[in-house]
Amino acid sequence: MTEEIIIAGFGGQGVLSMGKILAYSGIMQDQEVSWLPSYGPEMRGGTANVTVIVSDERISSPTLTAFDTAIILNQQSMDKFEHSVKPGGVLLYDPNGIIHHPKRKDIIIYEVKAAKLAAEMGNTKIFNMVVLGAYMKIKPIVKLENVIKGLKKSLPERYHKLIPLNEDAITMGMNNVTKI
Amino acid sequence: MGELKLMKGNEALAEAAIRAGVDGYFGYPITPQSEVIEYLMAEKPYERTGMVVLQAESEVASINMLYGGGGTGKKVMTSSSSPGISLMQEGLSYLAGAEIPCVVANVVRGGPGLGDIQPAQSDYFQSVKGGGHGDYRLIVLAPSSVQEMSDFVPLAFDLAFKYRTPALIISDGLIGQMMEKVELFDQMPRLTDEEVIKRHPWATNGKPVRGERRILTSLDLDPHRLESHNWHLQAKYKTIEENEVRFEMLHCEDAEYIIVAYGSSARIAQKSIQLAREKGIKVGLLRPITLWPFPKKPIDELTKRGIKGFLSVEMSAGQMIEDVKLVVEGRTKVEHFGRYGGVIHSPEQVLEALEQKIIGG
């Protein structure tokens, strides 16, 4: 099994950390992982993206042009990455702020109103975990218990009290993802 | 099994420096390498092992701090990115001339000049053909994963001290910035002053009780003596060429074509090879791990076996291809493919180049 993912959105949405949690979860279940962020001027301009690969085998190229799954969180990223999904692949997006919705017929499209759900839960910071939950429902590649283990390992001790909130956000995402 | 962590290549290099028992790191921040010094400053290795971490006033200062620290037999290291490494070339030539071991890491970015901050492999010539003045060589190791960013630190120190010569670890913005799973090796103790004196009889660590005064210098105004010194250096480089070549071969057993690539290009090429093999194209990968000494023998053997063509894939305008050609000597086709100036080629572009330049060409 090899899953090649791009997560793209605005800086500050937690795109990079969501990728990091996914990668850490892969390690927790003995898989190979790579995490390659956009860095530099591109990132400083406000958009951020990260390529994450989770695999049972040694990972070849950490940089890719075609993905099994694209998680898209703003219009710029939709414009850039809708066409990078492999035929038959998955596109998951939050319709919040999207003007031009995805049009491709040869991929499977899902939406999760993560920004709205996070606001309803009273904490917009857990937005990315709602998205992660939606992804985990579509592609159960990483197990929830391993995500929690990954969070424990990657977060400093003082933030561990926030783990239950993150778990709730993941569940919220899992229960509110819809196929378009 | 060692501790497993998800780390950036730059962070793995920094952690490996602490664990390898390095005595001093002297550096100056530059993107895409700054995480090395940032990690070291945050980790405070002076509390863990007594290792010194110092932000020098410039790259020129840091390389000369290596001359001073390395001259006392201590394990010293610096890192930078392309423009900073250019500033260090004079110092590297002096270190090689005075036979002072040290490790330098270059996280290459696009050039020439100040260039940009994206990944590139255009410092190959600088690394393996000199960069500084005079007849000298550096041992050049090219990691292609975060794991190797960690593993090559102690390896580079072993080689540097074994041959009393500077060693260079050359990666790029891609390997430096990406995170992968890394198995960290256990903490190695730093040598005590007594151990340093015992192990390195050449080191200038105080007036010897008996025996001659030790002087480390690259200056000798007597041309005949300097020529002898050069003979000694060349003999040493020959020994390194005979004993320290490192490379990896993947899918070469039945290959009709070979991609030669190092570092991040080797990772990208592995994907291209997978795509090619799905189309029935028999192609393998030769990955030089030491760029100097260059793996001449496996290329020669592959040529003799009747390989139909070599594609040298590098994020440069074609630098390593010259070394491939020197081995192949016109016996088969050798072509270059690569994007540069900070642009990374895609696995599909590499495959297309293979089909057009080698198979169809």
C-alpha cells in the first residue's frame, strides 16, 4: 500500500501540522513516511502545501505531480491541484470560500464543512483535525489510536490536555463527510 | 533498535552531530539550512554533552574556527548553503593543505550568485573538483534520505579523521526540508582531552613533553618540500579512491539502461524507474553515495556489460555527467537531464528524457 497525498490551503490553517500528524501516525503503525512542505517565498505569500506519502515500502520520490488524494482548503489550491489528482483518485475539500467548485468526473469528490463545524464546536483552531477526520473516514489508512499516539509523541506535554478535543474534532469530521 | 523520530533532514543532521560526540559546531544561518543551527541552539547540547555551539560572525569565520578547533584534534563541524559554502572555499583549501579533519555540510540551493532558496545540485563541481585553490580533494558524501543525513555525520567524521582531511556532506533544500522517519543512533561519548592526545599525535593541543614541536600549516616556501607534501597528499587521495568508494545499485541486474543520480535526484529517479518498468522499459539506478571518490568501477562494469545508455539526472545543467563520460569513454551513449535554478524535475519528466534522449535518441 502506498498513499500519496497533497494537502493545500492558506498558511495558518494547520495544513503542515495536519500532514505532520498523518506522517507521525504512519510511523506509529510501522510504515514508511515522507513529508515535504512548500517553503520559501511561496509559503510567505500566504498559501501552504505539503506532500505526504505513507507506504508499506521504501518511499521513492518525495516530490510528486500526481496524487491519490488531494485535500484542498482554499480556491488558489483548488485551481492549482484539482488536475493533479490521479484518475479514480479522491478530492476532499471544504466549500468555505470556494467559488469554483471541482468539475472533474473521473475522480471521487467529497466535501466536509470543516470551518463551519469547527466554529460550531467553539474552536476554529481544530479545523484541520475535522478535515483529518473526514480524510480518515474516506481512506482508513491510519487508525485513530495511532493518530492519538502520534499526537502524544509530537505535541509538547503542556498541550496533551487538548488531545480529547482533537479526538472530538476527528470524530466530527468522520461523521460529516459527504460524497458529491 | 534506536529511537524513531519524524524529523527534517536538517534537524537529523544536527541531532546526529550531538550524538556523534562532536566537540564544536560553528555556523551562520542561511536558508534552506538554518534549521541546523536553530535545532542546536534549542537543544542546548552544551548541557547534554558539553558540545560548543557558536553562531560565528560569518561563514569565513566559521570555517576558520574549524581550522583552529580541528587543529587541536577536536571533532568540529559547520554547515551552510551554497553562497555560504563558496565563502568557505579558501578555508577548505587551507584545511586540506594542513591535513586538518573536519566536517562541512552543504544544503545546496539554486545559483549562481545569491540565486534562490529552492533545492539544486549545482554545487557538484565545487564539491568534487576543488572549489578552493591547489591540488586537493574533499571526501564528499551525498545523502538521499533523512536517515542518511543522520548516518553520514559519524561516517564523515570517521573518514575525516582516518585520512586527516575535510569531509563534505552535500544535500539540498529538498532533503534538508523534508521530514521522514529516522532511526537515531545512540549517543557516542565525546573524547576526553587525554584520549585526543593519545589518538591524534599530530594535534596541536599544547607543548609536547618530549618530541618535536607540532606545527599545522599549509605554508611551505620551499618548492621541493611543498612538492613532496603534494606527493604525500596525492598518495593519500589514491588510497581513499581505492578504499572508500560507496554507491548503491537498484534494479540493475536486468537493466538495459542506467540512470545515474545522487541525493534527491536519486529519489525522484526511483519513481521514474518504477513508471518505466510498468511500461516494460528495463532501467536501473546507479546512485553514487561518495561523489568523490566517484564510483568509476561499477560504471565501467556496466559499460562492459553492454548497457545501451546512461542518463545522468541532476538538478544542474550537467556536471556529474562529465565524470560518467570520463569512465564510459565514448563506448556507449551518455546524456544529461535535469531542471535547475531551484526547479525540481518530476519523475515523469525524467522518464520522458530517458525515452527521448537515450532510448529514442
